[in-house]
Amino acid sequence: MSVDTSDGGPEMDYPEHEKTYAGFIKVSIYSSVIILVILALMAAFLV
């Protein structure tokens, strides 16, 4: 994702924003997988 700031857009650290977003997505995916594993184990052993 690239952002064109040549038209007088705000000076921001877009590479850092993209890095943060990528980290957020990675943590979200890992969290979802862990929750799904926990739910599967609960279904297998508690039901």
C-alpha cells in the first residue's frame, strides 16, 4: 500500500504505519487460531 503525499498531504511515517498494521493483522490471525484450537479442545473433552 503506497500513499502519495505529493499534493500537500500530511507528513507522516507511512512505513511505520504499514509495519504496525501488518503486526496487528498477524496478532489477530494468531489470536483467532489460538481461540479456535481452545474451542475445539473444549468441544472434544468437555462434551
